[in-house]
Amino acid sequence: MAERRQRRTRAVGAVGVFDRALGSHKPPTSTQRWAARHPLRVGLVVGVPFALFCWFVSPHSHLGDLLVSTLGGAVLGGFFVGVAFLERYRQRRWRRLAASPAVPG
């Protein structure tokens, strides 16, 4: 049982080091705050123009072209919605860690 705790503590410590290296200790920018507040808008802002661009450059020879461009925009928009939700989680974590007293070590 103690060995399992030590492994978990080491893994959490390694994730924390990696997380700090990526900049999780820095406050979010205004763009990051907006994205975290409006994740669905982020998906629409990215997905709709991408779908329209793909539709305009497609040869329009088949109905499948419209389907593929719409599906591509939906997938890309969904990916960015997920990233915005992860940013929301990061900001909650940052706020929680910034409010807690610093642990020496």
C-alpha cells in the first residue's frame, strides 16, 4: 500500500513539473478568459468558416462534397470546443492554486 502511494506521489509530482513547464502557473490572457467563458462560440468561430472555405473550394460535383466540408467543420469546431473546455478547467485549477498558500519545497 505504501509503495502504491509513493508511485502515485511521484506520478503527480511529474505531472506537476510538466504542467508548470507548459505555463499553468501564469494568469490567463484576455483571449484565454473569453475562450473559457464561451466554448461553443469558439467552436462556431472556427468550424463555420472552415466548413464554408472547404465548401467554396470543393469542385461541387457531388453532394458528398457538401457533406464532407460540413462534417470537417463540425469536427474541427468540436475539437476547439473541447480545447476551450480544457482551458476552463485549467483556469479553475489556476484560481484554486493561486488562492491556496504556497507550499514550501
